[in-house]
Amino acid sequence: MKKISAIIALAALTAALASCSWKTTGTAPSKPDEAETTAAAAETTTEAETTKNTTAAATTAKTTTTTQPDPLGGGAFEYNEDGAVVFKADSGDIDEQTIISAAQALFESACRTQWNFTVGCPFKTDEQFVETGTFNWRYHHISDSSIKTLADIENAYHRVFSDRYDADVLSELYIEQDGGVYALAGERGADIYYTGSKITEITSKSDDEIVFTVENYYSGSDYGEGAHTETDQFSAVIGSDNVWKAGKFTLPY
């Protein structure tokens, strides 16, 4: 009986010592540290937020990136590699608003092409030059290997502009001499009053050409004129392959 009492007393003493040790250190070995738990939670939240933000940014970038020139977003037409407009189906079956949208895209391409060929030069040039004409204008040698004759210039130009209409201006800006081709490249500034252009309606239509009204907008003029609109004509010549090229055209700036 005394032996049993001694065992019970020893067990009680051991339990008391263990309890005392927990109270002294103030830490229960089996409980996770609160600071570590908070830090882990914060790290998880930050990681989740970063992933969310990255995903959102990627989604936004994907949404805002587009190569479709059709303002209606219908995908009825697109630019080819030359800058002409190509319909995916017979353009004769397309509604009027889409046709006007295609004309707007072609007009803008025509503006860029005309500017590049007549104000600057879209081909590489080197330091060689010749001076000719009444005013001894300086023409720069075209070093681009694809340009050997004036006909090569015209062929490049007619990738966007129909050869139905003469490109007489090219013969004034490019010349052949000494076995090479030279460009005037008489660069100038654009009309500072020009603000934009809009194709507004179809004027006439035949089997292979559509004529449009284009409104060119200006904020003023050198003569003190206020904001005004100038109306002009623009046409699209339609090829048998559903490729549209610019026909009647005047650079608005």
C-alpha cells in the first residue's frame, strides 16, 4: 500500500513540474508561433494579389492589342502586306457601312503611301547625288537593290494606287541618270491646320470602282480662315481578286 502511494505521489510531482515549466516559459510547445502564422498569411495574400495583378495586366494587354483595321470589328476586310485593302468575300455583297469603313482604311493607307513617295523617299539612298533642272534641284541616289529603273518606282507605288490613274508626279520626283535612279526627296512639313479626314458617303458605283465623298477638316488657314471643312472625291478601284486600290485621290495635307 505504501508502494502504490509512492508511485501516485511521483506521478503527481512530474505533472506539476511539467505545468510549471510551461508557465515559466510562457510557450506551449504544441501551439504555432503567432508571428510566424501572421507572416505566412501575409506572404500568401501578397502572392495571391501579385498573381491577380499580373493576370489582370496580361488580360488588359491582350484586350487592347489589335491588328484589325475594320472600325466595325467585323473582320470583313484587312490590309495586305502592301497596304491595299482586301475583302475576304465578294465586296459586292457587303453592306454600305462596311464599304465606307473599308474606304476609310484605304484612304488612310493612300495618305501614308503618297506622303512617303512624294514628300520623302521610301527607299534607301546614299551620299551620291546629281543636280539638274532649272533650279539645280538635288536628287539623291537610290541604293536599294530592288530599284533599277523608274518603272520599279512606279510598280512599288501601284501596290496601293491603281494604275488606272496616271502617277505623273513620280516622273517629277524621280529620275534615271548614269545607270541609276535618283530621288528628289524634297521633304516638307505637313499642313499644321489639318486635323483629319472622314469618308462620309458613296457618290457613285460601278462594277469595278466606287467613288466616295471625303471631308477634310482644318482648324484654320494661313489666310485667317477659322475651322472649316473641304470636300473632295476619293475612289476605290476593285480588282478581280477583291483587292481595293486607291484611284481618285488628293493628299489633304
